[in-house]
Amino acid sequence: MSETQKQSRKNSSDSNPWKSLGSPTLLWSPTSGLPLQDGLYTDARFPVQNMPIQTDVVWKRPKEICPFPQFIADGATRMDICQGELSDCWFLSAVASLSLNPSLLDLVVPSGQGFQQGYNGCFNFRFWQYGEWIDVRVDDRLPTRNGQLIYLRSSNKDEFWSALLEKAYAKMLDVRVVHVYMCSSLFVCGSFEKSNELGILFRHAYSVTGLETIKTTVGSVELVRIRNPWGKAEWEGPWSDKKGIEWNMVSAEEQRRVQRIQQEDGEFWMSLADFCQNFETMEVCHLSQDTLSESGIIKPWKCTSHHGQWIPQQGPPQYSLTLLEEDDDPSDPELTCSFLLALMQKCARQRGILFPVALHIYKARSERDASQLSLVLSTTKDLGYVQRRELVFRGRLAPGHYIIIPSTSEANQVGEFLLRPMSPRLAGLPPVNEAKDLFVKHCVKGPYCSPLDLYNLLTEAIAKGVFAGCEKKLSLEHCKSFVVLMDSQGMGRLDLTEFQALWEKLRKWTGIFMTFDKNKNQALDYLEIPAALTAAGIRVDEFILQLIGLRYTEPDMTVSFPGFLFLLMKLDCMMRKRAHKSKSN
């Protein structure tokens, strides 16, 4: 571990509330190198060692808390989320919303774990961070006071999945894991006013768990079901559990249909009008196709991800956005395409500050020249530059080619970001699972992709039209170079994560190549290269352009499709190495 990483971990752990709780005594296995306690896995990386011990806090495993612990009892539900002493209601509300989608929850909380056969004190979780899945492993030691969990707990005292999930999330934030979408949505709402006389709390996050049209004796009413992660402190206005006389107008059968439970459990109903009156913000999580089950999901939004950096003296990066098909909405007379842009600042906690950022969208006047731009939309018009971890912008534009420029309020600021364009009809996107399916089909010797595997895989992909319009094969030599440039382990092969990153780059760069290949002759003129590089978010000076001309052009001063991909791969690798070096320094 570098000194920078050590310092980062040291600084980040200062704000981790788990750190003040002390740690149990550790013994180390001389053979495996794993820390053991009573023969069970002990996570030495989780920051609970060498901390001031609170004498009333005791770290216990679930089997020490209750005689028959269960990881998940009778299914994971929103009622398993009860907030403890840790002020993380925003995280807990997100978990409660997540529990409403079992297939999505299974991705975060893998099944097959428990305290019976095969139990070894180790539990695994996955988190979606910066557009990628992060695996986190923790032991099952949890802080208790008087035999009771002091942080997140389930309403069932024998159930521990939610408590262990909270611990895994705390670990992920502490160790700074950074390397590694609107058909179905999860909602979290919050109030930025003072608490009112009807029980809505100040600066507190709730989960939206349901929306129903209720039949009453005087007509239909739209109600919203909301849950407080505290597991108590409910709304006390109309339609509430305590004072909601309005329920007298609803039949018992209708109440059973909407699963109304009249008890102090943190969940309550309120009218849509009262909901709009008492809450100011609602956060919507747009789910992409790879996170959704097939049942009930018809038209998931399509998404692509761009990991980029703001680098001094290079100007803001630029990314292409192509909208080809208008929305399928017969009630809308305008021929427009809906889209959503999400700009997330990476490593903001490590950096210590959030930059004021904005998004600008330009219309490219010519497909051949992305330098001729006309501003059509900007978040600065209504919001200015906003100091947020993630800036989300939703809009509609006519079909065409556009350039997205994410920028900071001040020049020469250094930072990393994730830009994700989403749209129901985003152009040039293959099916999300296509890459993984090809990986599984061709990489039969193990979960790794060799240069030959990559060659066979890409040959099939081009033949099937996944990289539409690219008739030439990529040679084995090109595939060897791709593997070398993407292989972070120096093993001469790519794992699934590295392959998917390569696939996304090739897909994006293929789209750019097709955009600037105006006469469709499978080659770019040398004079078209600067604009194509700009569309890919890469800016180079005249000297580098001359070197590109000498190294990558054919005798007729054109760059072939394979040569264009290799050029961008080489430049991308150089930029990543430079960014890593700058970060280390």
C-alpha cells in the first residue's frame, strides 16, 4: 500500500462512527495468515482495531446475541430496517426502497449465506459504486450494549442481514474502494423544513414504499405509503394510523388489498396532496437493464458510462450523445427524445471538497466536425454551478448528434467523475448482457479472456452486427495489444470486469468512428481525426497529431477502423497512467 493510500485510509477513518466502539482481541493463524477468533473469520481490515474502547460496548457475533440467529428470516422486507444510534437515515431509506425489488436486493445481498451449515463468520455483500459492482466481505462481529444491537437492526431480533449490510457499507466507504437506470424506480424523499405538528421530521429521509388509488364511499383517492427508517414516529394527519378517520370510508376488503396495518411500525399512508405539501425533494433511482428482472419490466432505460477526469491545461472533456428516435408518446406533438444525464464526482470524500459543476449540451452543426458547436442546453441556466456529489439533468431534444461537456466553475481543477447518459432510445447501444454472454461463450478455460478468446469473441460480435457497420475483422495482434493495455494484473489476460470495461470503450469508439466516417468507406481521413478525438473526450496538441499521422495513417493518409481503435486505446492508457501518477503525487 502506498503512503498516499495509508494517509487516505487514516483520514477517512477519523469520521467513521464505528471507530469509537473498540475492538475484540485478535489471534492470527500462522498458516493461512487470516485473523481468527474462536476459529471464525475475523476481518482485520475493518477499522475497529486499536481504538478507544467504550466500556459499555461489547462486540458480539449473532450466535452470542441470540440462540438461533438467521441471516434472512421469512424474506428480506422493508420492516427489517430499524435505525439505531447511527445517523444514517438516508442510507437506511435507500435500503428499505431496495428491499421492494427482490431481484435487485439479491444482487446486493447474495443468497446462500447463513449461520447453519458452512458458517465461518464471513459474509459478503455488493454495492453499485461509480457504475460498477464492488464486492465487500466482513465478519459478523457487531457492537452491542446490554446484549442489544446499537446500530441498524431488524424488527425480528433473530435476523441480521440488515445489520451486517450496514457494516459492509461502512467498510466500503472507509477503505475507499473506487476502481472497480424509467421503467422501474426506487424513491427516497426528504423534508428541508422544520418538523411540523403532524410528525414529519426535519432533514430526515423516508422511503416511498407504495402508491395506490383507494376506493372510498365518496369516490377514489390517491394515497402514498411512506416509511420512516426509525420504525416509529409516523405522520399524524389525514389517513394516518392514529388519527386517520378517513379510513372509516374504506371497506375492510379494500384495506386488506393495500395491506394496511394499524400499528406503530414507522409506516403510514397520506394523501398525494399532503405528500406534495410536506416534502420538498424526491430522489429517483433510474435502473438500467442489467439490474432488472424480466418480469414486469418492459422498457428499461439504456445507459452508457464514461469515466473521465478534469485535467489542468487540457480544457474540459467532451463526450458524444446521439439521439436518433423520438419518444413513443402519441400524446406528445413534439418530435423529441427524452434523456437523462448524471454527473457524479468521484473520490469526493477523499478530496475533502465538492467542486461546483455544470453540464453543457451542444448541437454539432456537422457530423464531420465536432468543433463547430452550438449551445442548446445548460444546467447553469436554472441552477448555476452546483456543489453536489451528483448532478442529474433530465431533458428532451430533437433527434441528432450532440456533445456533452461536464465542467467545473473554476479552471485548472483536478478531479475524477462518472458521466452516465440514459435514454429509452439511446443510439448505438447493444443489449446490456451481450458482452457477458459472449464472454461466457468464448472464455471456456476459466473466468478470464485471453487474446485468442478476445479475437474469437470480437469476430463474432462484428459478424452479428453488435459493432454495426464495421466490416473488417480485428486482427489477433490488435487483440493482443488490447489485452496488454487493459490488463491491470500483468497476467496477459482480462477478467470479466476488465473485459466489460474494454467492451464499453470499443462500443463507444466504434460509434464515434461511424459518426465521422461520412462516406462509409471504413476509414477516417487524417483531417477528421482531431474532431473524432474530441468527441471521445481526448484533446491533443499539434505535435501529437503529427506523431499520429506518422504512426497510424495508411499511405492514402487515412486511419482504418482497427487503427483508430488501437490509437484511442493507446491514448486512453497514457491518460490513465498520467492520472494515476498525478493522484499518487
